[in-house]
Amino acid sequence: MRILRPSRTPPVPPVAVFRFSPTEGPAYFAEWLDAHALPWRLIALDDGAPVPADSDTFAGIAMMGGPMAVYDALPWVSPLSGLLRDAVARGVPVIGHCLGGQLLAQALGARVERAPRPEIGWFGVDVEPSPSARAWFGGRDRFTTFQWHYDGFALPERAQRVLTGAAHANQAYVVDDRHIGMQCHVEMTAALVDSWLGTDAGELEGGGAGVQPVAAIRAAAAVHLPALNAVATAVYARWAQGLRR
């Protein structure tokens, strides 16, 4: 008599989520992954975790923000750049938030450098007028996003700019319609905004061009966060279409 054994479904590979600072976790990105039952693995480089040798065991690669610069002498920058190039070559989708977008740009040969002025607070950005750009942002033409950066990136070769701003023209780009690097922070939650304002408020003292005061940032969060979460949902859903299953 033939015995039928239950079939075993291969485990779904996780999304690798790189953290560069303990204050800059995945926030809404993790909430979105959990809500869609997509497994993920936190790789805390700030806690000494090693950079994986290649991208083959991951469904996708995500990178969060951080207070450092990609041109700082950090031991993980070179191996991470190699991993990102490996992911792009294999078609493993990459998403980068702020520092993460800068890291992907540099790994693909683009220049990252100090910007003429910082952006800290809530700023409007425009979606480029192309069908592919609009698809990444849920059909929107414009939205208000959160910014906290001093550097900016040039566009990598083969990249298409999909988001632009008044002070920083390159706000987001896509490569092969699969990988996306963003200068802005779409992953924000109320807790993350409060955390940054609590630990990094000194950076806002004195204000200046492109730097909003703490009270204004806090007040605007209640207004803009729900809409920004909706934008992030559109971006993450579009990016997740390319995840390896």
C-alpha cells in the first residue's frame, strides 16, 4: 500500500533588514512586513553583526537610516557595498531609507557628498511625471515626507529618478524597476519621531535654512503621519512584488 506523505512547503526566505544605529530601527517597515506575514531578519551592524557574504538566502534587502556618512571610515561599508552589488546582479530587490539610499547609490558607483544645506523636518516632495514613478507612490503627484539628512546622492548608472524636492533634486531613484533608494524617511511612526526628537534635539538648536524647530516637527507629525504611512504602504507593496519567494 502506498503511503502518502504530506508535502513540505519550502520556507520563505526572510527579508534582511540592516540597522546602522539602535535609534533607527525598521519602524513602519517592520509593521508592514509583519502585517503581510513576510519574514524578516534584523542584521544590527551597530551591534557588531557581520555582513552576510552574499544575497542568495534573502527574499530582499532593506536598509534603514543612520547618523553616519557613507564616506566615513567604517568597517562594514565595503562588505555591504559588495552585498548590494551582488543583490542587484541576482535580482534580489533592495530598498534603502535615507542612509540606506545613499549606501545603495554609492555601491552602484554614484557620488554621495555633503549637501548645500540639511533637511530636518517635514517637507513636500514631487513624484516625477512618469507612469513608472507614479506606480511606486500609489499614483500620487506629491506628498509630505519626513527628512533628517545632511548628505545627498547623485543618481547611479541606469537609475531613474522617481522623486524630487525643492532643496534636494534627487529624493528617490529606482534601478531596473526593482530596487529603490530614498533620501527621505517614509518609515516614520509617532514613536520614532518622538525618539529622534528626544535624542537628537541638539541638532535642531539655532534652526537655520532647512531645519525646523522641535515644536513644529512634533505638531506636524500628528497631521502628516497617517498620510505618510499610506505612502509607505504603496512603496513597500510595489517593492515587495519583486521579493524572491
